[in-house]
Amino acid sequence: MIKEKTISAGNKNSIFYWHYAWVIVVIIAGMQIVGTSIRMAFGVFIDPLEQQFQWSQGGIGFTYALCSIVSALVSPWAGDIGDRFGAKRAMIFGTSLFLVGMILTAFITELWHFWITYGLVLGVAQAIFLVPLIPAVMIWFRRHLGLAMGLVMASWGLGPALATPLIAYMLEVIGWKASFLVLGMASFVLMLIMIAIFRNRPGDISVLAYGTEADDPPLSDRLPPLELLEEFKGHMRKTAAYWNMSSIHFLGCVGHAVILIWIIPMATQGGLTLVGASLIITVMSVVSIVTRLTTPILCERFGVRRIMTGFYILQGAPVLLLFAPEIPGVFYIFAITFGVGYGGETGGFPILNRKYFGYAPMGGAHGFQMLGAGIGMALGGWVGGPIFDLFGSYDWALMVSIIASIGGAVSIGLLENPVGLLIPDWQKAEQEFEQKALTGAVE
């Protein structure tokens, strides 16, 4: 075991070398791909549900909004679960609840059934097993976090790219019930396999965190002391960045949720087939993989706020193209240009969290940021439905998307300069806490 620690710590000049941290990255990416696809592909459900059950677009869109709101409200609690009990336990519980939600959704016959099974059950499930994932990656990386987060963020684009046309095809060929049963059980099995080989901390397999150097102060291999955890959550809440990052998440998510949920109905209204319209999401998601991968790395090298501001603007500006749907191929042109900004919009947040809060447990802070993101996804995912029901077009929804993205860019400029920690050093505090506990035990 000592040899493993020496090997892991002895590659300080290498950006990439073999380490179990990369297995963790693959697992987290896989969980993101499997677990989020059913929500990111929601736009493909709208026309089939409207045709099969004669439900309004506003009523269907409310389901997505409810799922996002529930997930948002549960997110801070889910982050705390990850900090207190480890991400693995949260993933097991959330994945089991995910299976229940998928099976129940297969048998819906009324709109309120859909609200409960998809909106409530799946909303809770996704928060519980997804929110602890990003902090789980951060635990495994002492340095080179940007590369790790880039790979994880890229998976957010890969999931919808693969799942959206697949789900559209399944809905057309085998129908609603069979599609959700197959997707639910297959996803459950895949996630259980990944959870089985997941480890909460490097110390669980007697290695040091990736990028650890010989003179680095040690990081604890144990779950954080509850008393110290609560103290540092209080430190974080006293910073402006804690609140502002959640609001920036909110604005960015409003900006892209309008598009993710309503671009397919816009396209089918413009003459595309359901499968053809679903390919817009695929193109958008594939393009976004590039910027999801590179954004955290760019943020580490060229400054987080500068890079994030640029991508928020690049998310908002291309939406103007959708005001001219008569232009041949405009939906696919839009998918390419929007995908650039959409992919880069969120990649800077883990880097900011590390710069502002150091190595403090991030479940609570990340959960609060996901609260803002979830409410933003809810508003953006819902607003297109009632706007269409009232005006017969999505133009005002597109304006909401543009204003939100540009507003997020402005808010980024209000963030503190990330040149140093905004809170006390977690490593020093943890060492002092453990020394006091040991002294007390000896006495």
C-alpha cells in the first residue's frame, strides 16, 4: 500500500498518469450520461404525449418544471448527504428511486400521474444521485482538476446526443410504456455496475489524491467531522460568491432550458419530423462536448470569469437565429452555434469553487448552486408552454432565453476576483480539529 502512495505522489510533473481517479471520472461521467438523459431528452416527449392524451403543451411542460423544482429543492439536502455519508450511499438510494420512477411513469394514463411519477419521484431521485457526483470528483484531485472536470462535463453533452434520437425512435416503434420500462431497467443495471466499483475517497484504496506532491499537507481519508462541516458551511454562506454563483446558475439554466425543451416542438411546427427534430439536440449536444471538455482547462489557464462571460454571451446570441425559421437549415445552423456557448456555460463553476473554498467539502455549496440551476431549468422548461398556448408562437420564450443568458454574463462580472480563499483553510482547520480530538481522548 505504501508503494501505491509513493507512485501516486511521485508524478508531480505529469499532467496525466495512471491513477484510480480516472476510474472515478469514468464512473461519474457514465452516471451523468445514463442518469440525466431521460430529463435532457424531455422535449421529445411533448408531441407524442399531446397526440396520445390530448394534453396541452403547458400541462406537459409543467411536468418538466415540477421535476426541476423538486430536484432543486432536494439538491442542498442531497449535497449534505454526500458530505456526511459519502457519495456512494447517495448514489445507491437515488438509483433505486430512479427505477421506481421510471416504472411508474411507464403506466401513466392521466396528466397528474405524469406530474407525480416524472415530476416528483424522478425529480427527487435525480437530485440524490447526481448532486454528490461533482464534489466526489473534486475529492480525488489535488491538482489538474480542470482536465478531470472537462471530461465529466463532456459527458453531459454525450448523454443527450445519444439518448434523444434513441428515445424518439423507441417512442415511435414500441410506444410509451415499453420505452420507459426498457430504459428504466437498463439504466438501473448500468448504474449499479458503476456504483459497485466506485470509491468515495483515495484513502479507501490507500492512495493519495491525483496530483499530490510530497510537501503537500495531508488530506483526511475519513468523512468530515459534522461539527467542522457545519462551521465551514457557515463560512461559505457569509461570502457573496456563495449566493451569486447560485443566481448565475439560475440565469444560465433559464437560458438553455427554453431551448432544450421547446426546440423540438418549434422544429416540428416548422415541418421537421420528430426524429429529424430530435437530431437538433444531437447536433447541439455533440458540439457542446468540445467546449464542455475544454472550458475547465481554459478557466484554469486564462481566468475563470473571462471565459465564463464569453460562453454565456455565446449561449444567448445565437437564439436570435430562431426568429427566422424560414431560412433553410436554420435549426441545424442554430444547433451548431448554440452548442458552443451551451457547452461552455457551466464548466467554470468547479474551478471557482476550488479557488474560493479550497479543499472544504463541497456538497452543501454545490447543492445550493444546483438549487439555483434547478429553479432556472424549471422556469425555462415551463415558460414556453403557456407562452405558446397564449400567443401561438414561442417568440417571447426566446426573448426570455436571450435576456437570461446575457444577464448571467453580467452577474459573472460581479463575482470576487478568485485570487485567494474566501474562507479559512479547510486543511489547517481539519488538522487542528483532529489534534484537539486526539488530545482530548488522551486526557
